Amino acid sequence: AQSVSQHNHHVILSEAASLELGCNYSYGGTVNLFWYVQYPGQHLQLLLKYFSGDPLVKGIKGFEAEFIKSKFSFNLRKPSVQWSDTAEYFCAVKDAGNNRKLIWGLGTSLAVNP
Amino acid sequence: GAGVSQTPSNKVTEKGKYVELRCDPISGHTALYWYRQSLGQGPEFLIYFQGTGAADDSGLPNDRFFAVRPEGSVSTLKIQRTERGDSAVYLCASSPRTSGELFFGEGSRLTVL
């Protein structure tokens, strides 16, 4: 069965620090990969997605993620975080062959101290 | 509207009562999903519609939960004989047929006392 693992459950950083959140998935086929963000009191929003092509994907607000197929990973990065990046971050995976359900990680809570 | 709309935003009910949660997806989106999210957890899949039919309802926890989408647009999630364990935020998302990207609503927070 497909599963998604996010290694860091809680991360605390100071402003301007670099961020990397790990995401690994288990699935043998072709996948679509997503990172969603949920700011406090708001709904889930798409940060970035990978369907095919360049494995380095750039998203909104300076975030990027790299798909490494051999490692089944899709880690999220940002070179310099801001206080406004404080949020919950979710990695999700979908079988590229159909439009069915996403499989979600448990999420990583990021707190950025000013 | 421009985004996915869910009503009510908050619902407090007593154990044993019946509850309906409504989702109005983005116009033209053929796929509609219901998830629920508990504190500190990722979204838990409930059911997925493609058009009017439920393409995958494997996530519905038991037969107290039911969802409909009679005209392929608005969907209603129905929960009978609510239990305290049903308390969660119920999320609706819609997606264009070929995209796979989900657009989420604000959620309906259900509290069962």
C-alpha cells in the first residue's frame, strides 16, 4: 500500500535560517507529488507539485522541492525562512495513472521565531 | 464564487443527532473529495466523486456516513447518529479532471458533545 512519511513532526527555526523538510513515499509506480501548506486558521493551499520533467520544482513564496526517484523522496526546501512561514506543511502522493485519492503524510509543524 | 465553499463553518451538535455538511466546488471541477482532519493529523480520505457518482468511498468509516452529489456539482456529507469521535474538521476539495491538483475549502468544524 502507498504511504507517505514526513520525518520531522515539529521544527523550530529562527528567521533567515534555511529549511529542509523530509518526505519519503512508498509506491512502485509513477507518482505525482505535492506539498501543501496550512497557515494558522486557514485552509490547505498548494505550495508546489511535481508531475514530470525537471525534478527540481519551484513553488510559491520561495519554496522548492526536489524529486529524487531513486530515494523515493520529495524534500521541501527554502533558503531563508520568514516568520510568516509558520504553518503546517503536508506532503502528499498520488498514483499518476488515475485521479483518485491523495495519500498524505502526517504533516510537519514549522514555527519560525522572529 | 472563486473558491471551494463549505457550510457551515462550525457545527456543534449532540451525540446521536443527524448532521449535514455542504460543499460547493469550483465551477467546472468534475472531481470532488471529502476528507476529515483531526488535530495534529494529515487529512484522512473519506470519499471521492467523479461527476455524480462516488468513484471511491473506501474511506467512509462506517454506514453512518454517506455523501451525495446528485447534479455533479454541490455535494452533501451526511452523518447519522453522530458520536463524539466524529468531531473533526471536514474538508472538501475539488479538482479539474486532468490536473490532480486539489483546491480545498475552509472546512467545516464539527463538534459532537
